[in-house]
Amino acid sequence: MYNPKNPKEIVFPHIIPGKTLNGKTYTWNDCNGGAKSIGAFGFTTNNFLGGNCTKMGFIPELGFYGCLNKSDTKNITLCAFYADNPDVITALGKAALENLFQANTIRYVLYDKLPKTKIDYQKLAEAQKEAAEYGISDSVIRGAQIDTLKSLIKAAKFEKEQEAETKRAAEKVLKEQKAAEIVSIDPATAMMKKAAAKPRKKNVSVSA
């Protein structure tokens, strides 16, 4: 999450969209430090990360959790990471975060331990509305601060972009396959099909 007093400053807990850190693509096999339901972290089981995750597994080498992609029937792919406790993040985990968020300052401290800031209720209402549009549950929205909502929205946006990219790639492949089928038709067959498609002229008889 982002510090309300400084939007460029990251504090914890924090959601990291994606499945690759430090050039390594992590899978559920790396989450061998124990698994938990997302309900253990105060999230609802149906509306965390757009409904694409119901459990997390701890990654010992990083010191935070990997979020299992629910849509993967093989239970291998991750869709995000969740760092809930900055005190247990490893040197490798910190290096991964600092490499990913180079434009931000990372403070390894829990948000609850930061001095409280005045709530901007208009911005909070806007964030709540946007979060609802991305399918985040009311129970999570009601108890979340602006920065937490922004993190959830960012993760949901990333997930939708990934889905859109997958759809575009599939449509491109289908289009290329259709084009290949057309090219593969031999000239004689193509001429016959073309001729068959033309409307036939009616014979008109003229009587004297």
C-alpha cells in the first residue's frame, strides 16, 4: 500500500501484481512455506484480486506470499504476491521489490504504525466506487483506506489487461489460421467456388 502522506512511498501490507520478480517467474512450487486462505488476511474468498485467488503460499526465499491463480486447473501459476509483514522479508525479497518499484521509496514498516492522516472522504468515495466496478467486495471496500483500495484496483487492472492480451492473442491466431486456410485452397477449387457463388442469369424467351 502507499503512504497517504506520500503517494510515492510504499509501506505494508502491499500487493505486487504479476508472477515474475528479479527475472524469475515464481510458481506454486516455490510457495513451500505454508499455505493460507485469503480469509486469514481479512479478505473475502470470492473477491480478492478480481476473484482470481482464494489462497496464498509463503515463499521462504522472498519472505512474503505468492497468490495462486484460481483459474489454473494445474494449481501452478501465480497471479500476484502479497507482502504482509515487512519484518520477515528477506534480502532477496527486498531486492526484488526495490528493483520493481525503482520510482518509489519503500519503508519496511506496517501502515498501522504510521502516524494517522486526515481522511479525504471525496477521494475515498471515488476509490470505493472504482473498486466496486472492478468486483472488489463491499466488505473489503468498507474497511479499506484509500491506499489499500488503490493497490487492489491496480492489481485488478493488471489482471484485466492480462486477460485482454490473452484474448487479443487468441483472436490473432484464429485470424491467421483462417487466412492460411484460404491460401491453401488450390486455384481450380477457388475458381469453382467463385463460379458457384455467382448468381445465374435467367433465360428469357421472346415470342414472335
